[in-house]
Amino acid sequence: MSSPLTDAALDQLFRTARTHNELGGEVSDDTLRALYDLLKWAPTSANMSPGRYVFVKSAEAKEKLRPALSEGNLEKTMKAPVTVIVAHDEDFHEKLPYLFPHTDAKAWFDGPREGRSAAAFRNGSLQGAYLILAARALGLDAGPMSGFDNAKVDAAFFAGTPIKSNFLINLGHGDVSKLFPRSPRLSFDEVAQIL
């Protein structure tokens, strides 16, 4: 990394980017593939890459998701061009011989699934955050949320697999006129120390 991003890029990713509740427009399959092609390069522990994504676009898939949504998230999710189920594979270690070939990292996680679940959740959560940044980098707006029934999503989309849902992200193009004023953030001194 030779130089910082421009102010315009930093604004798009962080400073003026907002969580949108009303998203419209179109999001092509090519854009979703480009989004993954960006986020996959971001770091995870031992390159484990446990994140798994279901891009819910079709009316049929939206109906499959509907019963899991909380009342407050129902309408906006059904209207969003795409809803991403951000999940993680608790058997991610099976792919470590390919993803981390210079040592036997698979052996670190062999055994009962409970011994891998925290690492899968932590690194899958990181990958979900990377997805939001990749979406913003590609000119999309995002509306991440946790108001849904994970067990219902897992039963509908991941039954019989070691994949567990974490959170949802609506993707599309937001209307800034429909945003409420930005909420404050904590200062550096309130949350951080330099030792």
C-alpha cells in the first residue's frame, strides 16, 4: 500500500456512507460476482474464509425468506433488490489444505464442530463487514440487519449443512432524501487507548 485513498473514496466507504432502509434499483448478477471478487481478498485467520453468502433476488427466494423476518424488517427486505444472507461454514477447515497449504492448518480445527464455531463466526462476521465495504466500493448502498429468526433461515436455506446464518444485508441504491440525520459516534478517547 503506497498511499492513502482519496477523500472521495474514504467518504464513499465510511464518512458519508449510510445504512439505508429503503433500497431500489437493479443489482446485476455480474455486480454480485464482482462484489465477492473484492471481498474474498480481505484477511481471515489462516485464510480460513468461512463466510458463505446467499444472494436472495428472485420472488420465490424472497418468499422463502419472508417467514424469518421480523415485522420491522419485512417490508424493506421484500422491496430490496437483493438481500444477502451472510453465513459461515462451521466445517470451513475442510478447505484449509487448499486455502492454507503451507502447513497442516486443518489439524488445528479437527474434532467436534463446537471447537470451530467461534472461529467460523468471528471470521465470517469479518467477511460480512468486508462485503458491506465491497458493496459501497462498487457504488451500492447497504442495509445490514439482525432482526430475523436465524433458526428459520437456517432451516429454509441451510438444512442438513454445517452452515449457520449470521446477519442479513439488503443491497441496492438508496435515496438519501429518505435518511434521518446521522447519529453521533463516540470519540477516540472514549473507546481507544494508545499504550
